Amino acid sequence: GNFSLKLVNTDLAMSNRADYHKVTSSACLDAQLIEDAKGDFVRMVSGEGEETPVSTTGENNVAADLATQEAEVAKKRSALLVAGLFVGYGYYNTLRGSFPQQMRNIAQDLKIPMSQIGLPNSIFSVFYGLGKLCGSIASDYLPCAECHALGIMLCGLDIAAIGLCKGIKSMSALWGLQGALQAFGWPFLARIVVSKLPQEDRAKYWGVLSMAGSVGAMLAPYGAVLAKSCGVSWRGALAMNGASAVAMAWFVRAVLRRAGACAESIPKQLTDERPSKVQNKSTALVPLSKKAVLGSPALMSLALCNMLSFFASKCTKEWAAVYLRGTGLAATDLQSANLLFWAEMGASAGAGLSGFASLCLGGRHALTCLISAVVAVLSTGTLAIKTRRWKGKEFSPSPVPFALACVLQALSLAGINAVRTLAGLHGAEVAERTGVVGMVGMANGCMEIVGQIGSVFAGQPIGALAARVASRDGERAGWSSILAVLTMASAGLAALNAGLLPAETRRLSVEKAKKESSSREQVDESLKGS
């Protein structure tokens, strides 16, 4: 038996050396396959007999335990990633509100007329829209987690530099730079969500992260009040904002790194190719993506949704303090402030619950947006009709009871903000399914710049419309026309999302069929293996 075993091993070794060049050049055989065949042949010649089948029950149990552990680790990393992004994006919005909260103190200290103190905000809006376009495109090619944390530090240093300014021109330039730096916030956050989180959880987390903006914006006034109560000047307050931003940037980066967001931040389509091919392809990425975005009916519809939702949200926040008093919905400034508070609460709830609602509906973003838009139409339309028909205090104290007005105002902004939140996620997922390199960033950028166009129309054109209606039908009718315009914008959101329902239904059917086919293949493979 030993002699036969040695003879077989010698023959196999000679055969391997003789055929080595042929085997390696054809690349048809695997080294492990050769070793397994050699071992089987030796056992057969040596008389060990056929190999007895081994039970796979223990191996299946081990595999199941490993899969469960991996799922738990992935869930914890997702939660940690969302927490880091929530803190980071919330602080972006806190920094964004630092200068507006100090505008009155700045105007009094530097003797700047109130007609000019709003110039930095106008320049901020221009650069913010352009920055979000460029940031969305750049998010396809840059490490997103590192850029998101770096942006917090740069925004803080920029705000600290504003505290050194002595005139409105230098402040305007630095606050415009702040608008561009804010592009490190949401565009890179959106890219991280799309690339790092599982698809079935994106809508839920997207809604939660959208709430971070409202939470961060609420902290800015309290920070200004705290600084003033401590006797800190506006220059000192801005310097403190800058210092805190540096510390917050390091904290956010550490959390994102621990969550695994810093690894493989650059998309694989750029790293799998050779450097020469990547360099040749990069020149054609942007024109190809632009053509794909403009040629997609779904993406164009979602861009229009973004524009109408930006318009309605901006119009409510900028004109609410005026039309609430003008229409009689608020009898005092305190009632107007309470109405605005509930409107912001509704906006936060709409952003947070939209993702959960879409998840409960099986990932139907368009259907969720349609329901939200209908809620906005009904609530805003009720306010518009009631204020239009109200004949004055001599007949009734207000168009609607104050408690009902708070509820309707909250529902109005909740529906609008829900559409605004999900439109971005819907567009990113539609762009991702096209498979075009750089498509996600280009789609997000185009949707953001179109949304900023809606914000522009929410300013001077609305005031001109209200003045024109007031000159014809009275002041109360003029302010009530703003609510009518908001109702029409909400109706447009409902119509656009209703048009997206057939495509969404087809997409979900295809994805369901693919999952069923994949599950059947896995069952067949497991049966064959057993």
C-alpha cells in the first residue's frame, strides 16, 4: 500500500511538471482543483474507499450565526452613521443662522441702514444655489464623509472671519462664501445616504436627517440669546461659533469614520478603471449626465416638484408673519408667533414622518408625496377660502378659530415639506438606476438649482401680486391671494406626483420579480448543495 501511494505521488508530480506550461498558459485549471483531484486519486488507490458524505447541519448553523452577527453590526453602523450625519447637518444649519441672528446688533454697532443689512443674505442665496449644484456633482468624485466634516470647519472659520469685518461689503463677500461652503452639507450627505445605507431604509433615514435642518435652525436663536445674556458682543459670539465648529468637525469626522463612511467613499466606477481610462472618461462625464438628466421625464418632474415645494416653503416662512396679520388669522404679534411656531413643528413632522410613511407603503415615494400634497391642498385651501370670505371683525372675531388655524397651518407646511424631503431621495434613486457615471450628483445638482429658482419667485413676485390684488379688491384680499397661490402650488405638486405613479408601480413590480427570482435561485442552490 505504501509503495503504491509513493508511486502514484511520483507519477502525479512528473505529470504536473510536464504539463505545467500548458495548464498555466491556458488558465483552464485551478490549483486548488488539481490538489483536490490528486488527493481523491491517492485515497482511491490506497484503498480508503469512497468519501462518505458529511452532514452540513453544523455548517449551516454557523453560517446562519455569522449572517445574524453581520446584520446586527450593519444595523449598528447604519444607526451610528445617521447619528453622525444628523449632528453634522444640524450644525450646518446652526451656523447658517448665526449671522441673521446678529444682524440687528451689527446694524446698530456699525451704523448700517436696515435697507442694506439684507444684502449679505441675498448674496448668500445666489452662491448657495450655485454651490449646491457644484457640490452635488463633486460628491460623485470626492470622499463624501471627509468633505462633510471639513465643510463644518470651513464654515466656522468663515463666520469667525465675519466678526473681524468693519463694513457691509466685506461681510457680504464672506457671507456669500458661506453660501458656497454650505454646499459641503446636504449634497454630500445625500450621496452618503444613497451609497452607504440599504435601499429599504433610505426613506426612513432620509426623513430623519431632513429634520436635522429644523433642529439646527432652532438652536441658532438660543445661542444668540445665551451670548447676549453673558455680555458677549456680536464679534465674540461669531468667534465662539467658529471655535465650536472646529471642535464639532472633528467629532463628526470621528463618528463617521467609526461608522465606516470614510472607507470606499469614491465610487467604484472611478477606482476599477486604469488611471488613463479614468482621465479620458472624466471629460465626457458631465455632458453625458446633463443629457441623461434633461432627457428623463421622471427627473424633470421631480425637479419641478422641487421648485414648487421650495417656492411654497419659502413663501410660507418669509410672508407668513405678514399675511397672518393681514388676513385676520392672527390678531396679535404673539398669535402670529404661535402660528409660525406650529408651522415649523409641522414642517419638522412632515420631514420626519415622510420617510416612515414611504417605508410603510412599500417604498412608494410618489404615492407618499401625492398624499402629502393633497393634505397641503386641503389645509391651505381651507385657509384661503375662509380668509377670502371673511367680512371683518364686526361679523366674526376671525376667519377660523385660532386653534383650528394653528392645526391647518401646521398641516399645510407638513405636507409641503414632506414632498420637498422625498423629492430629493426619489430623484437620487431614479438617477442611480440609470447606471450613468456621475448621474446621481448631476441629478441632485440640477434639482437643487431648479429648487432655488422657486425660492427666487417666492420673494418680490409674491409681494407684487399681493399689492396688485389689494389695489383692486382690498388689503385683506391681497394677503389672502398668497394663500391661494400656495394652494395652487400644492395642487401642482399633487398633479406631478400623480403622473409619476405608473412608472413607480412598474419599477416596484420589476424589483419584486427580481427578488423572487433571486430567492428561488438561492433555494435551488441550497437544495443542490444539500
